[in-house]
Amino acid sequence: MVLLLAVLGIILQPLMVSDQIDLATHQRMQQREEQLGQEMTRLQQELEKVAQEPQSKPFLKGLFLTMWKVWVFGALAVGFVLLFGLLWMVTQEDPDSDESENSSDSSSSNSDEEEEAPVNEWDLGRFLMQQMQLPVVHLASTCKVVEALVENLVHACHVITLGTALLHLEPCIGVGSAFEGWSPRGDPVYSLLVPLKPPTGHCFHMELGTAGELPARCGCVRVELECVCSRQQLLGDVQCSLHRAEDEQDRDEGPCLLQNLCSHSYLDVEKTARWLQLVVTNAWLLLPASHRCHLTVLPSSRSCKLLLENVSRRALSIEILLGVQEDDSGVFLTSQEAEAGLSSSTTWQESCAVPEVLFFRLMAKQAPRDSCHLTCLKLFAHLLEGTGFSTDCLKTILMHLLTVTPLSGWHRGDLLECMDEFLQYLQGCLEEKQLHHFFLGNERVPKEVLLPLDFRTANPLNLFQHLQQEPEAYAQALREFRELQDRVRRLF
């Protein structure tokens, strides 16, 4: 039985390390095979002799039954070995080889097609096959790892700043395309929003822009002291800064929110970002991951940008944004800089990033398992790269389509029809010079997505209003749309 299993193992065992066999190994395998063959021949001769004896029939019957069980067990065992080997080889595929191959292909194609337009350098067919065949499991698993890592980092920051009267960091929230389930071309930046809470004895008051500026309005966060005398008398764990004597305040040498992170009683974005960068640098040393990975805090004036590298020099780009929540909604005043730039360091930008993530997660639960809506978004983001159509514009169109069309029509096999419907919707918006913001005055927004009251009662906001006021911009948008139609035709 041992010999039979050995033969099966040698014949069927897959090569786990390499498909190349050196000469010495090949000769040893041939010698071992000849020895096993001779041993099998000797065993067969002995079995034939035993079979000629009458009293050997019960023995042979039991022997053959035992051998049959062994063969079945051996086949199952070898089957599991083959399956495990196949999975191991797939999971251990070297990504650096793919990168080097892609880099060599891109370098050769650039040298041969230097004078062609950038769109001709894209291998659109290959990109489509990648989007159709590769699942988003890898992106989702990476998001979970990044979110868990930043969560531990925020907790370590909380431990470091526990005895200070500065800001409290709440659990992080993944935002952006990666956490929505898709990613534009290239390596994604994993963005996470960390809500800020005032320390005990302080409160935040938001001063927002006018309702007509929704949702691109800016705002300021005014920090005020509040009375905690009752808590001081009951628990004794805090001191009321509002009613504390001046001589006691002079003796207090600890950091204060109004003095260290504010400018004229308003929370300063740049000061807060520098404070977070310093705390993160020290908190990283408390995590076990610091022994296996290298974390670099990149320069940034309004956020905390991190570069995480492992021992294999594989890197992840992470951006931690700061935010102050508006009431109990998912809308935040964030430290993210607006496209046109912000004039003051005390100005925060209103963002709908959290409602967008919640919407796409809700659609993922309701849509078919093989839904192609995110693939459609990735393809259009790839095709419209370098044009005047922004990613926010594409997401707005897709969110409108997901609420006005049945979700059952977004199967993977319907990708061509879905992309054609996307083009028709964009063409209609261009003809009417009108594309409404999805979260403002839209009754189709799911109730699960929490929005401020003024968002639901606001008038619809036209994102294509500039096309009505600028004829040159409208003509340029029409030319880019026709080019988009040609690219889609070439793609399919």
C-alpha cells in the first residue's frame, strides 16, 4: 500500500516551485521510477504464485478489497493535493513579473507609437477584459485592511492625546472611489474621513454659506466654551474652563484647543492637519505593523497623507481627511481642498462623500450579484480621461440611472446596453444643458441615506449651468462627447 501511494504521489504530484527540472533531478527521478517498476514486477509475480494456491482466495479477496480502498483513498488524497497546489500556484503568482511585463510592453509601445494620440496608446480591449474578468474582491479586501489599519492608528492617537484638552478623533469612515467599490485607472488612493469631536467643556458651531451655494458651499467651525460646572461637582474629572478663575488659567500649562488649533476662535484646518501628522507619526510606533512596514507622512497642508510600504516595497497611498459632522447627517465639513482653492485656513469644504459611499453600498445589496454598474463607471472614467467630464459628473449620471431604471437590467451580459443607455442619458443632459445634483431636492434618494433637511428641501442644482453661460465650453463638451462615442464603438 505504501508503494502504491508513493507511485501515485510521484506520478501525479505537481511541481510547486518551477516548471524547469535540472538534469540531476531528472536522472534521480528516472532511477527511482525504474526501482519502483522492478519492485512492482516482483510484487505481481508473488501475487500470481499466491493466487495459484486454493487457500489464498479469501486472502486475495480481502487484499483486493483493501487495495481498492487504498486506491480510492489515494485518488482522493491526490485530488486534494492537486487542488491545493493549483490554488497555491495561483495565489503565489508574482505581481512584479506582471508589472515588469506591463512596463516592458508600455515602453515598447511608446517607442513604436510615439507620434500617435494618447487614446491610441490605450489597449482598450485588454482593459475591458480585465474589468470583466477580474473581480473587485481584491479591492474590497485591501479596503478592509486599510480601514482596520487606520482604525488602529486612530485608536493609538486617542491614547496619546487622552490627557489633553484638544480634539477627539472618532472612528474613521472610508470614502472615495475605492470604498465605493470601483477605482479609476492606476493605483487608487485610499481616502478615509476621521470625524472630529470637541473636548469636554467645548462645543462646535457651524457657520455655513447660503443655501444657494449647495453643495459646494464652504463653512467655518467656531469653537466656544461651555459650562461643565455640574459635571465638575458631580464627577470631578474635569474643570470648567468657562468659569475658572484667571489665576488658575494662568497656572494651566497644558495644551488648549482655542490656543493651539484655532485662529480667532475658529478651528484652523492647517493647524489641525499639522497636529494630526505629528500625532500619527508617534502613534505609528505603538502599532505592531510598524515592525513589518514603513510609514511615511507626506507633506500636506490640509490632510494627513501617508505612504505605507512593506518589505517587498509594495506601497499603498492613504489620505486621512478631517471632518465635522452636520447634525446627525452624513454630510461633513471636511479638510479636503476645493478645486478652485480655499482662501482661508479656517474655511472647510462641504462634502457628500459619505452619502455617496452609503448609496453605492445600498445599490450593491439590491443589484444582481453580477451587476455591471461599477464596471460601466470604470470604463467611462477610463474613456473620458483627460476630458472636461469629471468623475463627479459620471457618478452623478450613474446614480440617477440606478434610481430611474430597474436594477435587474444591470447584469454583466447587459453591459453594452447599459453603456449605450449611459451615453443616451449624457447626450440628453448636454442637449438640455442640465444635469441635476443627485442629493439636492431629489425625491429618489433612498431614505437610508441621511441628509440634512435643507438638502431634501432645496431646489435642484444644475451642474451644467456653466454650459448655458459659456458657448465655448458647450461646444467643447459636444466635441468630447462625439469623441467618446467613437471610443465606445472602437472598444466594442
